[in-house]
Amino acid sequence: QVQLVESGGGLVQAGESLRLSCAVSGRIFGSYTMGWFRQAPRKEREFVAAISWSGSTSYYVDFVEGRFTLSRDMAKNTGYLQMNSLKPEDTAIYYCAVVSGAFSVSRLRALNADYWGQGTQVTVSS
């Protein structure tokens, strides 16, 4: 059974940084795309970024590009979301998810992932 576990959330001040982790356990056959999402209070879940299985390809939505960076540790089967220059509007529960197959963001944009993590809270104070 595949499980995704996020960690690294917390409370920071505006301008500070956090690094979220998403550890994948269980067997996923072939390659996959790992996506990151967030859901702020009273708002819908939104797609943030995605990285390929190898880590060679990544994609960011406009409002995080230049501030957030994805990486992968294949040996640990873990993905990371480095978040810099955090803003109060970045406050949300952050989720990781996985879509099997070649790199693609279309299913992630549709929130149509194969596996989801439980989320980790990120709070940015002003």
C-alpha cells in the first residue's frame, strides 16, 4: 500500500523559510509525478508545483515561482518543497500527491492524483 507522509510545516514570520518533505512508502511501479497543493481556510485546494520522478523536470504556478523550489531524493523516495520569502497569504495546509506515469501536470491541476498525503499546516504571520 502506498503512503505519502508530509512533514516540516510550522509557524514562521513573513519573509522566512520552511522546507516541507513528502516521504513515499510502498511500491509505485514505474515513474511518477509528485505534486504539491495547498488549501487555505474557506478556500478550495489549489495546485502549487510538480516534479518528475527523476527530479529533472519541475513546474510551478505563477504565484510561487521564484520563491518555492522542488527537489527529490530518490534514495530516500522523498520529495521536498523549499519555500522562501513566505507571505501571510501562503498560510494553508500543504499536501503532496502522486500521479503514476510520465511527467504530467494536467491530472494534478485537476486534483486527480493516485495517492495523497495527509497534509501539513503552514502558518505565516505578518
